[in-house]
Amino acid sequence: MLSPLRGKVLSLKDVKDSTFSNNLVGTGCAIFPSEGKVIAPFDGEVISVFPTNHAIGLKRKDGLELMIHIGLETVNENGKGYTPNVKAGDSISKGEIIMEFDLDYLVKKGYDMTTPIIVTSGQKAVPLVEEQVVNPTEQLLLLV
């Protein structure tokens, strides 16, 4: 699976939220973003954009589902700082900008912008790299 963000890849166990660090939602990794753009990592469909715009659910054509949760506790902003470019039901193409967020604003507000990338459809996902910078659409996760 390809990366939806540019930034430093972290292990989920290092995420300061037990829902993600204990794999309660699914497996994957996290990225500390270096820019405020979320890129479609595959061709597929948007299955949800949370009402507060801080998270987005995607479904690949083969059924794999992915959640991108942009920052921790950022739900408290009630959507401020986020601009979705898609809505539930939209088709997406790999490389398309699907969400933009004001990284500087959210950091200044004190949020940890660590962004979990979680496979929620049951497959086990293992990061191919950790503690390295990855660019959008570079290899990120291996499904096992």
C-alpha cells in the first residue's frame, strides 16, 4: 500500500493514543506529516469523511478499507483547519489530493499531528519503513 502523506513514518506502538497503539481499530502505521495534504493512496471510493473532517475512510476496489486519522484529539477543532476535497461516495484516483489541512494552525493550537494510517478491513498491515521520511504514493505498508 502507498503512503497518503509526506512525513516521518512511526510505529503505531509509538502513537500517544491507546486506541491506535494497541491496534484496537486495525493495524498499520502513523506518519508525522510535513505538509497539509492527504493524497489518495489508491483508486477506490470515499466511504466516510468524519463530520469534523479530521478523519477519512477509503475503500480500495478489492475491498480493503483504510482510515486516515489526521492528528490526535483534533476532533476538538470541529473541522476548523480542515478542507475535504471529497465526500462519502466519491470515486478517488491514486495521487489525487483528497484532504487539505492547516498544519501550522493545528500545531500552534497544540495538537500532536501524528496521523495513524489504519487498515480497518481486517487484513494485517506491516510498515515497510519506520523512522524515515516517506513521500505520497511511495510504498508504505505491506499486507500480510
